[in-house]
Amino acid sequence: MPIYSDILKELRREKRMTQTQVAQKLYISQRMYSYYESGQREMKISMLSQLADILETSTDYILGRTNIQTPYPKRK
């Protein structure tokens, strides 16, 4: 199971969002999003990037590569 599945669930709950709300922002079904959170499916890099924006964090945090939850500054 990918490490990010637990992190996604934690971040979503911190934002007080449902799986359906996150899925709608990603233009995917709630079922597909639940596969990511449960570790049944791995996501594409583009999806990971969108999730980081939605959940206001960095891709590195979602992937478990850092403990710093604050997103990086955007490039100009």
C-alpha cells in the first residue's frame, strides 16, 4: 500500500472535506478517489500535483518525503 494513502485521508479530514468533495474538484468519481485513499490504485503525477494544490500542501508531503506540510512557493 502506498504511504500516501494514509496521508491523503489525514489531509482531507483536516480540511473537513468528504471524498466526494475532493473527487469533484479533481473531476473524477468518488469511487476512484477512494481507491487512492485506500491504496488500491496509484495516481498519476498530474493527479498528485492537483491534490497537493487542493489540500494546500506539497507533493513531497503527500509522498512522505518530508514532515513539512506547508506548500512550496509557486514558480513565477
